[in-house]
Amino acid sequence: MAEETHVLDRPPEGAAADWTIDQHWDRYTAEEHATWDTLFARQAQLLPGRASNAWLKGLDVLKLDRPGIPDFRALSDRLMALTGWQVVAVPGLVPDDVFFDHMANRRFVAGNFIRTPEQLDYLQEPDVFHDVFGHVPMLADPVFADYLAAYGRGGQRALGLGALKYLSRLYWYTVEFGLIAEPEGLRIYGAGIVSSFSESRFALEDPSPDRIMLDLARVMRTEYRIDDFQQNYFVVPSFDELLRLTVETDFAPLYDALKQQPDLPVATVLDTDTVLNRGTQDYARAKG
């Protein structure tokens, strides 16, 4: 997700006007491909029974189990045939207007670098493993693919309304750290969870966090943390419902109402919440 400000006001050297670059797949080293394979093998073993059916299906139909870092060109060909999306390489975080324009036009921006073997468990800036393994399987699902495109269009509007922080929270608690209620139980689909060895288990199995049914206004009031496990996870009943809420809601009056209300600190539970699991918050207290 783009940050609200960026240190660069123009594309870096070697990048196109839209901030895209060549992936330079042929430049990856054997060690970098091996790092991908290590991360993939660890998560692929962990996620059956934890990841959503849509994410697992996407992993399969996109053939991401092939060894080595995926070539964005071949990956985009498969995605385009399924949902009209493609994956484009960027040098890192990009300005908000660039991010939303790509998303609105079904182009998913992905970093082309991969973490080092010493960073297997945590990397603050998203790398190719987070972006491709975490996000791209969901782009193979037609409904979620439509949601992301609608989100991109909404982001362009939010920039003009001075409401980016509210929409960013929706992205965080759905695209990055969302849960879905499936017949078999809660499952993960957010890229920040499925790409994390530790949080894949924490989000579903640890007693500490709250698991709450998603409500648009409530989520957009809720702050989040970028440096640790989440203490609130929001659950969608289905991707159809998430898309419906996104396309049928007039966000302008919602933003106006939100600006009159205080932000909600992490781990807040409201009387009006539909709480599926009330957390103990033991993890947060131990860290605090």
C-alpha cells in the first residue's frame, strides 16, 4: 500500500513516468531464487486449512508452486486471462496517485527485490515474496479482483476529498490483514498474514486478538500498527459482500461523518461490534 507521502517527487532513474521498471528476472541470483523457494515451501506447508479457498485456488491456477521467483510476464499472462489484471514491477513504494491509478486500471505494483536469508521472518518494506505470494493469488478471484479495482478508483476520489487515511485503513484491514468466514471456519486472505510464518498462526489461533465482523465506518475509524501483530482482525462474510459494500456505498458523506468522530485506538472493542472472538490482549500487554 502506498504511504501518504513519499520522499521522491519524481520517478527514480531508470523508471518510467508511471514508476514502473523492468523486473530484470534474468538478474536474480541462485541465492535469491533459493530464498523464494525456502519462503514458499514454509508457507505452502502451513496454509492449507488456514488460508481462504480463493487464495489457495489462486496459488494453484497461477502455478506459483514452480521453483524460483516468478517471471512477471508469464504471471501477468495467466492473470490477464482470468481477471484482466497484470503485475508490474516498481522500485519500491510509490506515490499515492500512482498507486491508485495502477490499481484502478488492474495493474498490481510489486517490488522486484527479495529479502535476504537473514530477513526471512520480517521485512518492513514489502518485497517480491510479500507482493506476489501474498497478494497475487487473490487477484485470480474475479470478485476480489473487482474489489481491488473498485478500491483503486475509490482511492483516486479519496485523494481529492482529503480522506486518504480512512480508505488506507480499509485496505489494511482487508487486503493486508483480512479474515473471511468460510463454512469450515475463519480463514485468512490478507497478504500480510498469508506471507508471514508467525502471523498465519497468530491471526487464527492465538487467544490475544479480537476478531470482529467488518463494518465500513468502524474499520475506517480504527488505527493500525505496522511493526507487530495486529490486535484487531476484521472478518468479511464473503467477498461478494465486501465488493457490494464498496461499490454501493457513497464514501463522500461517510468521510464527512468520520471526520467528526475520534479515531479508535488499536484493540478497541465497541458495544456495537459483532465480536466473533473477544481477545485476551495478553500479547499486547506483554509487549507494552
